[in-house]
Amino acid sequence: MGFAAGFGVFAGPALAQDISSPPGRSAATTSSPDWEANDDDFLFLQLVIKNYKLNYDVRGYRTNDGVCLDFADVIQSLDLPIRLDKKSRRATGWLFAEDQSFTLDRATGMVQTMNTSSKMANSAVYDTPEGWCVETGALSNWFGIDFEPDLYNALVRLTSERELPFMQAIERRSRAARLQGRRPDFDLSKFPNAEMGYRAWRTPSVDVVAQFGARSGESSRDGLQGRVELYAAGEALGASYFARVATDDSLSPRAVRARAYRNDPDGELLGPLQATQVAIGDVETLPGRLAAQTAVGRGAFVSNRPLGQASRFSTTTLRGTLPAGWDAELYRNGQLIAFQDDRGDGRYEFLEVELFFGRNELEVVLYGPQGQIRREKNSVPVGFNQIEPGQTYYWAGVLQDNRDLIDLGTGIELGSQEWRWGVGVERGLDRRTSASLGVQNLMFAGERRTYIEGAVMRSLAGMQVELASAHQLGAGAVAEASALGRIGTVNFGLNGLVSFGDFASEFAFEETDWRAGFNFDTSLRLGRFELPVQGDFSHAELGDGSSVDEYLLTTSATAGRVAMSAQVSHLRRSQGATGPGAIDTRLRLLANARFQGFRVRGNASFLASGRDKGLETANVRIDRDINEDAEIRGQIDYTARSDEFRLAAGYAHMFDTFSLRADGFATTTGAFGAAVQLAFSLGPDPVSGGVRLSNTKLARSGQAAVTVFRDDDGDGKRGPDEVLLENVMVEAGLRSTDAVTGPDGRTIVDDLRPFRPVLVGIDESSLDDPFLAPAGKGIVVTPRPGIIAQIELPISATGEVEGSILSPSGVQKPGVRLELVDRNGVVAVTAISEFDGFFLFQRVPYGRYTLQAGEDSARALKVRTNLSLREGTDVAVDRDNDVVRLGAIALEPSDAGESDRAGEPVALAPRGSPGS
């Protein structure tokens, strides 16, 4: 920035005198006889640390020994709590931390920092018209920060090996600004996409879990044991696939689960069918309204429904992969509502999770045996338009229930293994109404049954209503009315079901005559504390003359680092013709807490009715990190039926390429055992072309191989002579990562959620050069499990664009928000015009832009968004001129004859060599 530096040096004195010196005052004599302040030596500089420019400019002078800076300006810019008293000629306070006291006494010539005192050099401090001017060398010694003047660019570069408070504050504001610009609802379609077509073959990523141990005192399970689980994901013949192979405790293969599939959020599969998902192998079907629940097994499935959209009106089912030794917690709108341990089949499953009117934020948190934590989030809106008028969604599936693709005869059977099939369609009738129709065929209660069902759903003000009915061919029928809504702060649900004839299904049992229910969700304010409460009540009349009443009350609370949930359930069945009455009352408690470095998770179940009332089961687990890579764990389980305590302890260590866990247990019945578990993932290495090992689950998540380079010609493409940049941090979506480029300018971002588009970009705080900036916000990647997306992110040198904005009548216009829009239609840089209409875009990456007024400013001023540049020509910036001056630009009234159109582009050319 040679011109900027020249402007600061030669035009600065007048500005400095206007700010600080009374008219007619000349430069004062300094404390050194060899140099005195003069206009020719005056400087106007900006403090820079990493790639951040501090808010306040600093005045200074060139001296015989270097450069001095105005002490008051430095204090203000670094936000230091130092009081400068010119009368007593003392400065007192502290530096960056309260225990780092600082005293400067010019009368005695002493400087004290904490407990260290030293004599000032004669040339350390000068008296100037602005105040005290301190040599940068002295500032470096006192503050522990290197002050390096760069007069060519009118800067003072600050460097420090430790994170200082003002640096942390800058980075917090920078992260907040980036998050605001990457809010979840922003339009990803405006950003460039990483093209990643399917191939005939992509080398898979494989997750491996191997466990070996021995136990005694548990009858048939005694002796040496070994168990291995392999989970692979890749591409073959133009489709994605996954395969899971697991053994039993004797290392005998138990089952092979595999699926070949394609997912496309844009719905471009199978030509005219416009499918979003196609799968064969181990698949999952959608539930019906009143007939069949969701099912898993070997078969085939196709649909054009949006990925992840709920298919039922008031409930949803969450199902996913649960690695060996992991467990899962379910949160709804931040409240802990369910928990599941590893049950041996490699899946977690939360069935019929109740939904409330509005947005339901569902989060499944998976906890691994080596301290891993994975989060899977789903947002399920209720009461919002989920299907556009005239849009038709369909699905079709056939599968064999609870049967893996290849069953070797030793698997766990969780239910019947009969075949079932179903098809369904749903169409949007208007913006508030949709209708659905479906057919299901399955085995239920030992009989093959076929159902036809339909439903109409309507959104009203603050409420959504569904009327559904189903008919079993050759038998009876059932009808149900449901409603979800909100009154004030209370979410509520109503439902009523009536059965005709001998209808029976997985949602409506044969003996039910009618059923009615009510549920609610609200928060009770108790002073400053809010207690969320959910309730569910139902009554059913059965065909044998008996009735069933069910009550469920759930509350949860989060206070600091403690989350607790309590659930009370009560079921009462009266005596009928076919059986006696029964009462079952239970209390379930879940807790999750963090304190003093410990993580505590626990659950307990109590039976409050019958002969065996009291505690049924209890579990408490405590984890603590020893360091960043290691943790210890203790666990105690109690089972009342066998009156047995089980004590377990373990140690886990995360290495760069694998994780290792060792644990042991003992019970009060005399059983004991120990085991060692090894977990790692392997996959293709895009850098070396070989295989890489990782402790991250590569096969269950997506990956992005990122190359960062300096884009010297501004074309967004890496040329043969353009430099690769190291030590650049890459971020994905709303989260930072630990991916930092190496000497080859490359890094890999792991743990990307499959089939959820995410914007992969550069963390600007990691750029050391303030004149460099990302050439764009990033590139959108749609991750696929086990597959590496290859992207390149350009970093560009930057320039400045300045001008003056005028009203349509030619009056200088302050407060107008202006935008530079890049070739992808994304706002790259913004500026606000000052009191005299002047505007300045700083750190503008090289490229071509459209200059426009922000929509909010244009709307308020009733002007067009597009701006016509002077003479309608492009503006070029060459190596000798990196500041684009647009001159005066007049806004145009919005009622002018021609419609809005894009303004003339602004072209920024390269500054030159990478070192400039």
C-alpha cells in the first residue's frame, strides 16, 4: 500500500494538528537533545496483529533511533487499564492481566513491570505536541509484544507468542460476525458447489473395532473372548454403499449388513421419477398413518420425499448406526428425554418420539467408549407448510422384517422375520392442505393383512389438524382425528380414535373400541427459574368391557452444567371379561452433569406398584479427562431382580491414528473380567495416494480434502506458479475445525455430516497477513459417507474501493449501506457511507464485482439497488495502484423508467508479487 503510506506520512501532520494541537502551536522540544518533533517526521500509523487491524490509528514520529508512538494512542488501541498523568509525569495500571502491574515514572526515569524495575534509556520517551511518544523498542520490552514499524504500508505489526485479552476479544467478534453471516437459514445455492460425481469405484473407508478379553463367573460366557466389527463405506458401480460385518464373542461371523443406495437432495434420480433416495439391501421403510410402523430389514426402497422429513403427523422415529460399545441420548429442544445402551445389533432406535406444534429440534448424542462424542441433529417442523401446492411425494418399499442382508444363523432376532411391502403418496392441495393415500401389507398377530389408509392434513392459525382412516381388507376399519397447536406458551395435542369391526394393526390393537388422549408441553416460571413440563393422558375402552388409563408426566431441568429429566408413568387397566385388572406405576430418572472436571451420567428406574415395588435398575458412570488425549472412567450398575452390583473401571487413550481402551469389572455375585478394545479407521489418503489411519469414524461421515493457495491473478483457479499456503485453518459450516494446512497447503476436514450441504471456507483469523483475505466465502460440499471431496480454496491479496454516494438530487448521503457482489451473486464486502457520503471498502479480494446499494437502504430511500459507475466502464487496479477511486455516484429513484439491473462491475487486478 505504497500510496496509502505516502498519504499517511505527508498529509498526516495537518490532520494531527487538527486533532491534538491548538492553532498556532509549534512542535515542542523533546527530551532528547539530538532530535525534536517536526512535521516532516510525523507519522499516522495503524496497529495490526495477525490479519486484524485495530480500531484506532496511532500517531507517531520517525526519530534518529527509529520510530516512536504516542503512548496515549497505544493505550487506547490496546484497551489497557493504564492511567496517564502528565502533571505528575507518571503512568500506572496493569498490562493484559491484573497481576501484571505497570508503573512508568518519568521523574525518576524508572519503569516497573510486576516486580521488575529498570532504568529508562534517554531516548525511550520524547515530549511531542501530542504528548508522550515512546520508542517502539521500549514498548516491546515493557509490554512483552514486538512492535515492528512498517512505514511503507503505514503499519505497526504486533506479534506475541501468547494470546492477549485484546486479541481474544478481536477473535470473538470475528467469529460472531462469521457466524452471523453463516446463520443456518442462509442460502447455500448462491455459493459455488464442489462437483463430486459418482464413480464406478472409490476406495472405501473402514471403521474397525476389535475387543479381546476374558471373564469368569458368568456361566456360558466364561473364558477368553474376542469380538470384531467392521464398517465400510465407499462407492461402486455409480452408487454409494455401506457394509457392516460383526462377529459374536467367539469371533464367529454373525451377520453381514449392506446397502447400495443413492441420495440426491435435488431429486434427480431415476429420470421422470425424480427420486431423492433409492436403496437396495438393508433398508428402512416409512410408517403409515394407522397401519404399519417403520421397519428395517433386507429389501428395497425408493422415494422422492425430502431427505430427513418426518412422515407422520405427531410423532417421528429416529434410527441410526450405533458402533459397538457406544450409547445414545435423545434431546428434544435441548431437554434430555431418552437413553439407549448398546444392544448388540449396531443400531440406536427411538420409536414414536412425540412432536409438538412449532419446531422440534431433535438431537441424538452418541458417546463412545474412548470418550468420543458425536451429535446428529434433526429439525422437524409441525404446523409449517411441508409440501407445496401441486407437489406430489411418493414412497415404495419392500423388505423382510429384522433380517440382515446376509444372516449366518447366529444373529439376534428382535422380532418376526416376515416380508412386508407398502406404497404411499401425498399431494399438496393448497398452501395449508395436503392429502395422502397408502397401501400396506404385512404379517401381524400371525396373520397376513392388507390395509388401505388415507389422511387429510390442514394447517390453521396456531394449529394443525389431521383426519385419518384405515381399512383392513376383509375386516374392519378405524378412524382418527388429531390436532397439534399452541395457546400462549402451551403446546398441546389432541387425538381420538374409533374402531369399527375387528380392525387390528401395529398402531391400533384389535380389542380397542375407542381411544382419546391429550398431551401438553409448557414451562412453569418459578421466580428466575423455568421448569419445562410435558404431560400425556389417554383413556381407552376395550372390547371385553375393560378400560385402560395411561398417564405420563415428564419434566427436565438444566442448571449450569447439570441436566436432569424425570418421568412418571401410570397405567391402570380395569377388570374385564378376559382378564383381571392391573396397575403399573414407574419413575425413571436421567441425569447428565459436569463439575470439577468430571462428567457424570446416570439413570434409574423405580417401580411404585405391585409386590416388587422399589428400585429396579440404576446406573452411574463417571468420566474424567487426564489430558487432551486420555481419560479414566468408573461405572456402577445395580439390578434389583438379582440383587447384583456391577463395578467397572476403565482407561482410554486417543492416539493420532487410533484409540485404545482397557477396562475391567467385578460383581457382587463373584463374576469378574477384563478386556482391551482397539478402534481405528482407515481410508484413502488424497495427499500421498496411499492409506491413512485416523481415530475419527471415517466410514460414518464425510471428508473434504482442502488445498489453499494464493490466487495472484484473481481467477479463482490455481495456476502452476501460484503459491500454496500453510498454517491456514479451515472451517465447515458453523463450527471451527482442527484442520490446518501443512507445508503443501493441504489439509483434510473430517466428521462432516453425510448428505447435509455444508459451506467449507477459510478461518480468517488464521491469516497472518492483513492484506490477504479469502477470495470467497467458501465452497459448498455435500458429503457422502466414507468419501473424500476434493476442493481448492483461493486466498487473494486485497485492495480498496472508495467513492462518494449522492442522493438523486446530488446531495451527499450518509448512512447508506453499500455492497460489492462477486460473480456468484454473493455479497463479498459491505461499507456504510460516512457523514459526507464518503465510503470505503477495505480488504477487497481481487476479482470482479457489482456495486449496489443494500436492499434495506434502497427500500428506506426509495431508490434502486443498482448503481451506475462513472462513464459506465470497468475499473482496473494494477500493480502500482491498488486503490480504486469511483468518484461521486448518484442514487437513482426507484420509480425511474427502466427496471433495476446489475451495476457495472468493478475489476480488481493483482497487486503483483506475493511479497508485496
